[in-house]
Amino acid sequence: MRIWVDADACPRAIKEILFRAAERVKLPLTLVANTQLRHPASEYIDAIRVGAGADVADAYIIAHAEPGDLAITADIPLAAGVIEKGGFALNPRGEMYTSENVRSALSMRDFMDNLRGEGVVTDGPAAFSPADRQAFSNQLDRFLTRYLKG
């Protein structure tokens, strides 16, 4: 199992949680972004810099993810792609995507895109909060505990 991080938009607090988790459970973690990333020196943590452009990091993760891998992303199409390959996806706010809820999230995303395309002003997501950080940490711990016992 590898943990893939859609690192361009991943909050720093979430990356810090992931760095500690990778060391603690000795799982490989790969940050993927189109910018240079800093990470702790570790045999378990690496970073891949992809070319610039929309969804290039997402395409890289989908192409390289294997069944059982975990992707950390708020990008719903990326989550859907990883799940389709037999992997798992966790949102930085602590929501575990499933094949059922990712379909409904894709539908809502498309609906909101259509509204914005018609000129309707929609609110973006709420600011990332300490409660979001805690929800992510709790969900990651539950996932890793199940994975390590499985």
C-alpha cells in the first residue's frame, strides 16, 4: 500500500499528519504536485514533481495508483479514478470517499459547475478549520488501523 497525496492544494497541517503517520506505520507516502515540495528526510516519504497544467498531478496519481492504495485529495474526479482502480480516497476534511458517495459528489460538482457556467454566484468551501484537521486525523487513524489489521 502507498499513500498518494494530491499535494498542490493539500493543507500543510494535513501533510504534517501524513508525514508522522508514514513514519509511524512505515508506509510509503508520495507527494505529487506541479511545484517543488519540501518534505522531511525519510525512507518512507518522497515527492514527484509533474509538469504544469490542470489535472496533471491527478492523472499521474491515477496512472500509478494500485489496488489498495490510498489517495489524499479534495478532487472528486481523482478520488473516483483511484476508487475505480480498487483504491481508497480520503478528503483532507476527513470524509472517506466510497464508490457510492463519490458518484453523488461528482453529480453535485457537475451541477454546481453548470450553475456557475450560467452566471450563478456560488460559495466556495468553508475555510479549513482545526475541526477539519481533527476529523482527518481520526479518519486516517481508523483507516490505517483497519488496513494494518487486515
